[in-house]
Amino acid sequence: MSQPIIEEREGKEIESAEQAAPTAPSVRWALAGLSLSMLMPALDTSIANAGLPAMARAFAASFQEVQWIVLAYLLAITTLIVGVGRLGDIVGRRRLLLAGIGLFTLASLACGTAPTLPLLIAARAAQGLGAAIMMALAVALVGETVPKARTGSAMGLLGTMSAIGTTLGPSLGGLLIAGFGWRTIFLVNVPLGILNFLLAYRCLPADRREPQTERAGFDAIGTLLLALALAAYALAMTIGRGQFGPLNLALLAAAVLLGGCFMLAETKTASPLLRLAMFRDPGLSASLAMSALVATVMMATLVVGPFYLSRALGLDAAGVGLALSAGPLVAALTGLPAGRVVDRFGALRMTGAGLIGMGAGLVVLSTLPERFGVAGYVAPLAVVTAAYALFQAANNTAAMTAIPPDRRGVVSGMLSLARNLGFVTGASAMGAVFATASAATDITTAHPAAVAAGTRFTFAIAAILIAVAIAVAAGSGVLAQRLARAAEAR
């Protein structure tokens, strides 16, 4: 039998395996496992913030010291998420996801029982490694779990779980600490982790076994250089709490230098971590850039919201919590419908619709709350959150369906990395914009009018960032391609 015929038959077998739809119950249980794999890491991104005061008292530590409980987790995710995504492509995504869930669960137990602050920080770093594996491979496994026609719905579900976890963390953490102590914010992951492991073990499809000669090698040097570059950038954005000094500039310079070394190393290795040619694809490059910009904007709402509601609108702690709960509620209600809309109308068109909706909501947020009070804040915030859910489902679907199966892990890791870098940048840069625009040395005691002015300016900047994201989408030809396909379909 000739070689072309063999290759064609093997290609058809792989394609049929990719598109084979498991039974509906198994798909639902598999998606439940993947959803928990997104919810738990996202929840722990923000839940620890609520416990920092209690942990500072428990360990007799300063704020700068306990801040590393948060930073260690974020740094581990940011620096390792692309590497573990690529490792999943090589050794098997299901196998590595199970290892990540197990590590995350055991590290959560170690966090909840840590007798000293250094051990707690070390356990949080290990928890961050487990979280990086879970976040990267949950998205990558969607293509092997659900039929292609339902990819958008599955991405919408995972986006919903991620948004709920991130925004629910502070309020859930506050309740657990008030009722049972700070250790429970970590121990709550243990039963969830066990359930997650069982669901993933029983319901996710087995990894395809490939001949050893066909497996690509792991780029250890590239992974190390990228991790160091990302760590330097993340530290530059977080050290100093938004105030840039010589150390921040030195770290940024180190990040640029290490990034250059990484790109050089990738051109020299036979099995690169990232194939630089991938960035020539305008669709993928646009997806990554838009994801980072949108995450920066969403972090601005988390940074500004509590101060605006309490200082400018005069709400008490309960009122602030209730108003901020609008975000998780809208995310929970719109994630799945957003995914179905993406399946119905196409990922590329809905990417643009989501960005336009976010921009409109942010423009209103910069003007309406002063006239209509709490309702004027919550209503446009709900629009922004719903549009964000639509964007996430559409952007992830567009990126993941346009790549070969053997690169899904690394591209999923790149999408998560872009989002995480956006969160880190947003917390620092948008927080600095807010503080500067408020013209206050201490934002917690600033005059209500100053806080309102800072809020208007910050959301105006956020709207400009979304306009840049729309320009990126249009410039890459993503929206034009989708409109052309829609015209042909008619």
C-alpha cells in the first residue's frame, strides 16, 4: 500500500476519533470534571486575599510578608502554564491533568495545615503549579470531550466557571473565615479536589498512545527562559503596589532580556516550546492580544468597584458585597447561553460582538453611576460581564478550533497566560491609574468626589483599551473573515 494512502487513512482515523461524540451522560460528567478544574484554580486566585489580615495576625507578619501568599500562587501559574500545556501535548493531557488535580489537592491540604508562613508560601507555590496544569489542560481537553458543534457551549461553560471562581473568591473567603477560620479557605479544596479527580479519572477520554519515535521532545531550556522572563515581568508589576521604582525597572529590563534569549533559543532547538511561526497566524496573535487587553479591563472593575461603592456611594460592607455579587451572578447566568450563541452564529462574529458590548458598558460606567447611584453602577457592570462571557467563549473557541490537535495544550496554556498577564497588569497598572486620577495619597480615606473622578477616568481608559482590542480584531482580518463567511452562507 502506497505511503500517501496510508497517511490519508491515518488522517481520517484521527479526524473520526476527534469528532466521535461520546454518549450524552459521559459528556456531561466529563464537562463537570473539566468545570471543576477551572473553578478551583480561579477561586484560589482571589480567595486568599480575604484571609491576608487574619493570616498576618496568626503568623505575626507584616502585610508585605503575607502578600507572598498571593504572589507565590500567581507567579507559579504565570511562569509555568505554557510549559505544562506543552508537556500535556507530549505525555498525555488526561494523565497530566490527573497529576495536576492531585498536586493541587495535596498542596491545598498543606496550605490549610501549614505551621509557619514560609511553609504556607511554599505550599501555595506547589498549589499554583497544580492550578497551572488544571487551567491549561481543561481547555485543551474540550476538543477531545465534546463534539465539534458543541465546542462553543463547552467553552462558555468553562468561561463561566472561571469567572465565578475569580469573582466569588473574596465573598466566599470572608464567610469561611468568619465562621471557621482562615485555614478553611484552603481546606475547602480537599473534598472538591477528590471529587474532581474521580470525575476526571472515570469520565475523561483516555490519551491516545503514540509510538515513542513520533513524540516530540520537551524544550527544557526554552521553558526555563520563558518562566524566568514571565517571573521577572510579574514581579515588576506587583512589587511596590503600583509604584514603579528602580527595582521595578530592573525587573522589566530583565524580562525583556530573558524574553529575547527565549526567542533566540526557540530558533535553535528541534522541539521548541513555542513555534514562533505560530504568531504569524493573525487569528491566534489577535486572540492572545485581545485576551490580555480584556483581562486587564476586567481586573480594573475588581480594583475600582469596592472603593467606588464604599467611598463614593457610601455603601456599608454588606451593601458593597451585594453590589459586587452582580458580577458572579451575571457570569453564572450568561456563560452557557453565550456558548450556545457562539455555536449558532460563529466564534469570530461573536468575538466582535462581545468586545463591542464591553466597550458600550464601560462608556456608560464612566458616566452613569453618579446620576443613578448603585443601579447606575450595577446595570452597566452586568452588561460588561455578560459581554465578557460572550467574548471569552467566542475567543477561546476561535483559537482552539483552528489549531492541530497536537498543539492544543500549548495554545490553551498561551491563552491562559495572556489572561493571567492581563490580570497582573490590570491589578498594577489600572490600580495606579485609579490612584493617580483620584489625586489621593491614601485611596481608603479619599474624598468621595475624588474617588468618583478616579472611577470615571479609570473606566474611560478601560473603554479605550477595549477600542484597541476591537482594532486588533479588525486589523487581523478576524471580523472581516467572519463577515465574508456569513455573506457566503446567505
